[in-house]
Amino acid sequence: MLEFAHYKQLGFADALHARYVTHEFARHSHDFYVVGVVTQGVEAFRLEGSTRYAPAGSVLVVHPGQVHTGYAVQREGWEYRMFYPSIAWVREVAESMGLKDELPRVSDAVLEDLEIAGKLKQAHRVSNNNPLAGETLLSEAMGLLLRRYGGAHPPQRSLPKAAVIQAVQYLRQSVSQPVTLEKLSRVSGLSRFHLVRAFRAYTGLPPHLYLLQLRIEEAKIRLCGPESLAQIALEVGFTDQAHFTKSFKRIVGVTPGVFRKARREAQRYTPDTFYLAS
């Protein structure tokens, strides 16, 4: 099997998607966290005097300063998707959950948790084209890691509805623009992880999916006009027509072309309205 390694720098963390067969990592450490998921094969590594094995589906966590290696134990090697968030970023997530450690930690380097693994894989796949979705999913995964395996517990406090309303208003005004979780955090006055929890509590959706629905609703309006599908896709914030078509069908159930044809045969469409839950 061919080896590959794709490294990318995102606004909130660096990321690596790689498959290694013969490559062996020398003993090394980082000044940031290593958080990710093994998607194929088995990775073996030395950490703190013992050999650890991470099969497909495992969540990996290496803390800053921990010396470790990495190598294959099977002929097909291993493939993984990794994030490298900074100490400050992880500390912000931890603080929003009531954990005050300077260096938040989880209990083990290899964890079997399907929900967290799923969020990490999804975050990795969407981060390049949708940084809001990527950082939201990564922060949710990190929050679950700290809550389930790090002793962190969300503080029992009322969730700030006014701050969520500010975030919603900003999203409504930014349908055609790239949106980051950092920007939403500044607008709302909440930490990124606190915002994600409060936003989901009041709207039923994380910010990136709420924005996606706003974009689909705006596209429905524009589909009643003469613009091409490619032009509409760009004007409502999609990277290209293919991405627009796929997202539209997942939510509406039909392609934009089918929707346009039906609406042209009927009266002008009035978009749905999203409300915050009371």
C-alpha cells in the first residue's frame, strides 16, 4: 500500500491525514496536543515506558511534552486523521467546562469512544472547506474527551440566550461569507465551547448546521430568479455547485434543479423562518 501524508494549517489547529507503512517516527515530543483517530490498520507507539497499540476506530491523545514514537505492526501499516491544537485552545475548552488546570489532561492515550471518533473524523473531512464546522466538531470532541476522561464537568449555570441571539443575527447577515467559530465567539461574548453548547441548546443545531440551513433557505429564494445554479452556489456561501447540490438535496430532498422547476410551475416561494426554542 502506498504511503501518503497531507498536512494542512487551519485557522484553529494544524491537521494531518496520513497512511504510513514503513515509516517509523523517532522519539519526539510536541509543545501542543495531538488528538485524532486511527481509521485503518493499527499504530503502535512507545509512550512513558510502555508500548501502546491503537487499532482502527481508536481515539489518540498525546499531551504536550510527552515523548513518543510511532510505527506499524501490520503489513498494511496504519492510517489516521490527526489534529494539533494549541495548549491555549484546549485550555479554553477546559475552562468553559469548569476545569482550571494549566495543562488539561485525559486519562489515557488510547480510547475507544465511537462518538468522539466520529466527531474527529467528520471535523477532519470538513475543515478545509468549512472551518466553522471543523472547529465546532473538534471543540465538541475535545469537550467530550475532557468530560468523560479528564474529570471536567460543565458548570451548572443558565445558558445565555441573548448571546445566542447575537450569534444568530450575525449568521443571518453572513450567509454568503466565510464564518469562523472565533468570530462568532467575539460577536456573542462567549468562549467558543460555551457558545457551541448554548447555541445547540436554544436552536437544536450547532452553528455550522444552522448556517447551512440559512444558506439553503436563501438559495430557495434565489432559485425563483434567473441566476444560474453555479452563481447561486457562490452567492450563498458554497465553494462550488457540486457542494451546493449535495447539501441542498440532503436537506430539501431534491436537487436545486428539480426544486427550481417545481417552483416555476407554482407561486413564488416564501422561505421558512427559524425560531429560537423558548
